[in-house]
Amino acid sequence: MPIIIQPAAEAHVLLIIDMVNTFAAENVMLPRTEESVRQTLADWLVAVDPDAAPGEPRILACGALVPLTDALIELRSLAVHSSQQGKGLGGHMVLHLVQMARQRGYQQICALTLRENFFVRLGFTLVDRWSISPKVWQACIYCPKFHRCDEVAVMMNLTSALQAADHPLARPAGWNNLLKWSEWQPLKLAYKQKQGEPDRI
């Protein structure tokens, strides 16, 4: 099955909202409104299957970048359709978002996550969540888990020598880079996979 990771378009807005809010209903990420996605559409990437048959999901994954300062940007709303989890698609989405952040000139990228090992394997490091820009917490007050948050903060220095964005999988010829499942190999990134854990988000 061919997969294309590309910038989100107007036709993807409602699909993004449906995917993100499905996970938000499970308290694993914050919900997004149609207005917020439309206003930030240029900051979203989606993974699509151009050959999807009727009834099959039209987008398989999504993710967004949220600027916090002139130097720091947050990776947010990373979601992978349940039918595709465990196949490496989440890792590819992160790498493409990291590359997009670098192309925009940001020096660091951060995320709040319940799956810190997933991000560490992609080249992120654990940091004190309170050390991140206060702007990252502005959306947190709307989270039902705000007073008992169990998320971990991770960050990547985009100007360091070791960067997940330098991995071949994150250097597409263009945003319409065609990825075939049969050609995907296990993600061999800057940080080795620990304790034989499978790739998942």
C-alpha cells in the first residue's frame, strides 16, 4: 500500500478533526476545533493513501507544529489511525515534522508525550517539562488531566550533530514523497532501540 506524507489541504480539515478528537475522547491528546485547524493548516502534515477504497480511512496519520518562540516549536496532535499503528508510520510522521521545523529555521523542537521511549528512539531527549516555554502550557488548562498530568517532555536540538532529521527517511525528494510499506525498514535512528521494544506511539 503506497503512503504519501504531504502538507494538509482544505479537504483534510474535517478528517484531521475526526482523527484527533477520537484520541482526545480517550484522554490521550487535546481536542482540536475546526476553526483552529483551518487557521493553522499550513502547520499540519497528513499521511494519505491515494488508492484508498470507499469505506477505508482517507488519512492514515496527522501531526502539527505549534510555534512557541522564535527558536522553539512544539510537535503536537500526532495521531495514527488504529489500523496502521505499530507499522512505523508514526516515526515517519515525526521525522517529516522535524525536517519541516528545521526548514523553518527553528533551533529546537519539543513535545509532551505518554510514550517517551518512542521519541527518544527518534533522537529526542527527556527534559524537565517545566523548563519548556510557558506557552506550551497555555493549551493544557483545557485538558481534563491538567491537575494530574502524567505526560513527559522531550526535546531535540535541531542544530546538534546528532539529529533524527538527518536520517535518510527524513530526507524526501519533495513533500509528495511516495513511501511503500514493502520498502520500509525498521527505524535505525540516532538512538538505538532500547530493550527490544517495538515501535509504537
